[in-house]
Amino acid sequence: MAIQGIQAISVDRKKKSSRLTLWPLVAATFFMVSGGAYGIEDIIHGAGYGLAILILLFTPIVWSLPTTLMIGELASALPREGGYYAWVRRAMGNFWGFQEAWLSLVASIFDMAIYPTLFVAYLSRLFPWFSENYRGWMVGATVIVVCAVLNIAGVRVVSTTSLWLFVLLSAPFALLTALAPFKYSALLHAVTTPATSKVNLVGGLLIAMWNYMGWDNASTIATEVEHPQRTYPRAMLLALAIVALSYILPVAAVWMTKLPASAWETGSWADIAGLLGGPLLRIALVVGGMISAFGMFNALVMSYSRVPLAMAQDGMLPPVFAKLHPRTRAPWVAIIVCALCWALCLGMGFERLVTIDILLYGFSLGLEFVALIFLRIREPDLPRPFRVPGGMFGVVAIGIVPMLLIGFSAIQSEYEIVWGISSFALGMILIAAGIAAYFVNRAIHGDTEPNT
């Protein structure tokens, strides 16, 4: 009996040690949402420095903070596999739970194919040889394979990798920010390549929303987080502060150099680093772009793969998706199937379809806010280690501005043409397909009751 007790304690300690603690979760969340200041260049071009900084300050307060508060309450009250899918399903039933999962996984197609492509784009700036023929596709496919292997190795490996990648990514930006004050007005007349960006103020706001979204992705791994009731609220707020600072500080520093805002476009960070710190800093920023793309893809594989796992455990997908690796407990089948789908999309030349991303994400985020309200009404006695302040008024109020911004983005999507139709029309087609998919899935697998 004593030996069995010692073995049980050893197994329990091993399971505990494999779970995520605060800072690894913060690092993983950082890459699920941001991946650094890459991607905000067009905001500066469209709005200018002053307005760009205001947008980067305003957006997290009215767009991200409500979301992090909502996630803090739901993740601490219901630390379930699948995160947001499990919340919506419990609060509103199978149909809406399936729609939440559908919206997330379909949006991932428009999101995930771009990160290996960005990795290749930055690599090609150092070694143009990789952009020729099928070499770029092969590098992108290699990124997907490596990230799949890291994810099968377990969440601890992914989160520790994210922590080190965050340090490596932040170092060149920290150096750039430190050098800029000593280059006051030095870039006022700098010779730069004419920018081709056509992003205006409205486009800048949409890009800021895109750069500040994805907080709920961290919720899908809740069962693999140590003390989720306490860890999630702290991790969300810390990650929000780090993401905002990672955007604002470098922009404010370059503003001091008097570099014209019109010189900014996607990829400008490397050129600006070269002007401030020479070729070595330029190379560091290019490598940082590769790290950013790799880190975001790696962390998001961990997040998205838990959704089909949770659906399979609930009987809403074939049981094969619930298979776990015997040692790491990673959903290896879900990881491999998702990786194959994203790899098939590499050759399609996806651009960063911001409006569709925000539209699909917005509908899923809306369902999460509704689930927060429903659970407060239907399960008032549910233990909530962290609660959105302000009672029911606070719960309703925090969702108003994010939903208004989603409505604004939906209006703007009418003017974005993708594949010959507007982004809004394409988004509605994909949403309708999710409704049809639910009833087909129900006919095949039947219906099950949400877990309580």
C-alpha cells in the first residue's frame, strides 16, 4: 500500500509538472494574439504617428479588455477542454456550441495558412533563393511539420518554446526602441523606398482590431493549465499589457526620429532597423519576423487542435479525434488533420483577409458574450473565482462596444472584394454552411446533452 501511495504521488506530481504555469501561458497567449509589432505598419501609414498611437491605446481598452474580462470569468469558472466551444455549448446547447466551433475552425483557414507564408517571406529577404520555384512551399510545409511535432510533444514544450521565442523576438525591438531617442530627427530626410500602402484611417482601425484579437484561443487548453481559476485572469491581463506595450513603445520611439509616416508599409520594420542600427539590426528584425510567424503558428496549433478534441469527446465528431498521445496526452490525430488542412491551403496564395477574419471571429465572440450572460442567469450559483465587476450590468456592458466594432467591420466588409464577391457575402455563405454542417453532423452522429 505504501508503495502504491508513493507511485500515485509520483504520477500526480508528473501530471502537475507538465501543466502550464503563469508565464508560459502568458507567452503562449502573446503569440496567439500578437507575435510582436509586425503587421501594424499600415496603421502608421494610414493614420500618422499620433493617431496610430491613440488607436493602439484605444483598441485594447474597448476591444480587448472586455474580452479578457469575459475569458477570465468563464475560464476560471469552467476550465474545460475546448474552452469557448464548451462555454457556449453549456450555456446555449449543441447547435450554438457547434456554430462556435465551426466559426473558429473556418476562420483558422484564413488565418493559419498565412503564417508559414510570412515565415518564407522574411526568410527570402535574407536568402532570395528560397522564394524560387517550389522552395517557398517546401519551407512553409516544413514549418507546419515542425510545429505539429512540437505540439504532439505536449503543451509544456509548446509554451516553453513560446517563452524563449518571445525573448528572442523582443530583443531587437528593445534595441531599436533604445537607439531611437539618440537618433532624434536623424531620419527626417532619410532615403526610403516609396511606400505602396493604400490603407486609410478606417483600414488602420480594422488592422488594429485584427492585431488585438484572439484572446479566447488561450481558453481551449484550460484543462492543461495549473490552477486555471487563478492563472487565467492574471495571464489575460498581463498578456494584454505586454501586447499593447510591444506595439506602442517601438512606434513612439521611431516617431522621435521624424521618419515620415508615409514611408511605412508592411515589412518596414526591417528597413527602419537598418537605418537606426545598421545591417546587423536589420537582420535581427528580419529573423524576428520569422520567429513571429513561427511562434504564432505554433501556439495556434495548440489552441485550434483542442476544439475537434472536445467535440469528439462530446460525441459531435468521430471518436478518432479524441485519441491522445499515450505519453504527452496531446490530441495527435486532431493536430495532424488540422496541419494537413492548413498545408493544403499553402499554395492558394492567401492574403491577410482581415475583414473576413474579424467578421467570423466577431460572430463567435458575440456567442461567447451571450454565453456569459446566459450562465449568469441560468447558473447563478456556479463558483466563479473571478467575476466581471458590476454585476449583471457589468456583464452586459462589457460586450456593447466590441459588438458595435464588429458591426462597423461588417459594414466595411461590403467594400472588400474576395474571389469576386464581397467579404460580407463570403462570410454569410460560410456561416450558412455551418448551420447546414450541424444538421448533417446530427444526422450522422445523433445528439448529445451538454456536460454540466
